[in-house]
Amino acid sequence: MPKLRLIGDAHGDEKQGIYGPWDEYIAHAQGAEQSLMVGDLDFVYSRILVLDPEKHKVIAGNHDNYDKSSCASCNGHGCAACSHRGYVFCQQTPHFLGDYGLWTPPSFTEPLFYLRGGYSIDKHHRLARGFGWWPEEELTYQQAMRALQFYAEHKPRIVVTHAAPKTVKHALFTDNVEIQSSATEEVLDQMWQLHQPDMWFFGHYHRTWEDMLTPETGGGSTHFRCLDILEAYDLTI
């Protein structure tokens, strides 16, 4: 049966000469026919070029590079490429998926839904050191509403995102009753309330966790799975 290797956040720092996370990520990816990194890879991506971009993809998180924010083809005015991937990714390595959408791994017969981004709790530290934070780390309200409509129309069976729905985050952190939710977690929660996929995978929170959850408003149940840093999980369908 076909397998897709999901890989948790790497938090590489090639710019600072920290290569360990990259070595582990590349080993995980090369050990699988196809892979999907769930976000927070690094701010420099030269080492990913050893991987086939058709088989090994990345969902951007909140610790990824959003510097290249204009499409070389249309200079930000809108074209077929950037309307699908988002302006940020038109000049980025082709391994990155876009803002949101459907991706069918080469050996799969059905697509999965993906959505990028998350909120950085270390935002102020990164601003203080002068690099490494971008407001584009979360979708704008307009982008998020388009993503919500797209999700509602396609009703995917498998979802992979960087962050998790708000309700799931609260289930994950039951020991913190005052935990706050980001705009990304809010829109993901709206998606889950609208349609419950069979499986939903995410990273961002740096722990291994899974549970079967049903919205309080009713509906179907979803198996949620959180991937720890550089954790590899083989999804078989």
C-alpha cells in the first residue's frame, strides 16, 4: 500500500551553522518514497535541493522564510502561479506547497488538504534580534476566508496543517486553561466544525499526541495526530 512519510518541525538554522536538524530531516525524507514536512523547516533552503520536489513537499510554518513576497512573473499583480501558491512561494524552492489547497502525493489516488502558517510565541524575541519574523506567517483574513470556502467545497478526507484547530489545541494543552488561540487556529476550528475529515495531522506544538475528537455541535469524528520535532510518521491509505 502507498505510504506518505509525514515529518515534524525541524527548526534548522543553516545560517548559524546548525546542521543537525537538516541531517535528520533529509535522512527521514530520503528513507521514504515521498514525504511531507509539516512546517518550521528553516530560513535557508539550499540543502533541500537534494530532494525531488515532486515527491518531497513542505508546508510553511511560522519559522520559515517569507522574504520573497513578490512573484517574478507578475510582480504581485496576480497570475495563475501565485493565485494558486501565494506570492510568497513563487520565488521559493518548488518543494513548498502554497497557502492552502489540495496535493496528491505521486503514489496516492486521492488528495490531501493543506494549509500553512501559525503564530510565533517568540515573535518579540525574533524582532529584538533583528531577523526571523514575518507578518506573513499567518494568512490574512481574506486568504483565510478563501481557504475556508475551498475546504467547505472539497470536504477532504485527509488534512495536514502546521497548526491545529482551536478545540484540538485546548485538548492538547489540558493543563493550561488560559491558553490563547491564534487567527490560524480559529479558522482551522471553523473548518473542522463545517466538515470532519477522517484524519488530521499537524506539528507546531512540539509533542507527540493523538486523539479521536467530535465537535460539540455534533458531526463525525476525526483522528487527530500531532507530530513532535522531527518525528516521522508513515501514513498508509
